Amino acid sequence: MNRNWKRWVAQSAVGPWARRLHGTMARWAGRAAGADKSRDYDLQTLAVMRRVLTQDANCVDVGCHEGSMLREMLRLAPRGRHFAFEPLPGHFAGLQRTFARYPNVQLHGCALSETAGSATFQHVVSNPAYSGLRRRRYDSPDERVEQIVVRTERLDDVVPRDMPLHFVKVDVEGAELQVFRGAVATLRAHRPVVVFEHGLGGADYYGTRPGDVHDLLAGDCGLRLFVMADWLAHGGPALGREAFCEQFSSGRDYYFMAAP
């Protein structure tokens, strides 16, 4: 009966409307599931920070957005030095207002990359968290995107070489490898804990392969890669190159951590 009803609807005058409604509901369900997973990753990131940060730990927030993680860095490491990077002018102005009273916070209104200079940046006005250096497919087909020009810097050129670095958060909508390439000297010297997003729908628009990220972090910088939930539960296991690539291609996880 149910199958016959579906066939009748599909062949009737309301068929096109029903298909559009079904597509819209599926997108809403997908967004809700994605939002739940993002909340889980945020909670896991906070749990990692609580475990590894001391009162005087030094941190970097790449893709600071509205500053929620920077606030936690300040709360958990009030005597540390903290560097935050946010290229969207409106968000950067908000960060300046919020964190102006903290002398140990250094804000930078730029995007981090592998070269210093300037670049065209895709400002997703309708959903700023999706903004990045490359335009990509978004969850909604009618997102409003404006192109702006932003300054780019290398982390190696900004963070003092003699300052120990303990924690780095990277959320840059696909440009992770470019950020890491501009930070190799810093990551290799200090081997901080790094929490980063890396998944399909973002990194693939930069021509990035997950093996390249694994090779840089594990091979060049001496870090081990983990699924955060596994590390928090029992310290591992570390992801080898093949396992990390499989995580990326399957979409099972898209937030990871690297640690000594």
C-alpha cells in the first residue's frame, strides 16, 4: 500500500512539489546531523584542551571566527600567550572589541597560508563559518558569497621562534595543508598538540590529498595523528597514513588531532 501510494504521488500533479519537499527535508536532516557532529567535535576539542593546557601554555587559534575557542584558551591558560587569526573584517573587529583588555592576546586580521602576500577570499555572507580561500559546494545552494581580498601570512613568520608553543587549533574550511606548510618550522621545533578539521567538501577543493597532510605532520614535524575520541578514551591508536586517508575518504571523521 505504501509503495502504491508513493507511485501515485510521483506520477500525480503534486509529484514535482513532493520531490522538492523531500529534498528540502533531507537537506535539513543532513544539516541537523552535521550540527550534532560539529558540537561533538567542539566538546572533544575542549576536552583535549583541558587535558593538555597548563596555566602558562601558549596557543594559536587559526580561524578564530567569533572567539569561542580563544575564550577557552584564556580560561585554561591565563598566563600564556595566545595568537589568533581571523581574515573576515567584521569578525576581526568583533574580536578586537572582545579581547582588547587581554595583553597576552595578539590578534591578526589575516588568513594563514604557505606564502605571505594577499589572496582572494570567499566571504559566505549568509553563513560566515563556511568562508575560505576557495569557493566550494555549500550545504545550501543559495548561500550568498562575496569575494574580498585579504592579507596572508605564514605562521612561521608571526610566532616568535623562541616561544614554546603548546596547542594549535586550525579550522580553515579546507586550507589546512597550506596553513601547515607555512608552519613547518614552528611545528617541528615545538611539536604542539594540533586539533584540525580535514574532510571532503573542503580540502578537496584545494587539490589536497590526505596523505600529504599525514606526510607533513608525521614525517616532517614528528607528530602522530589521532581521532580525538580515541585519544581521549585511551590514548590512541595513532593513525597510520593508510588509516588517515581512509578516514578522509569515508567521511567517518573530519576532525583530528596531532600530538607528539
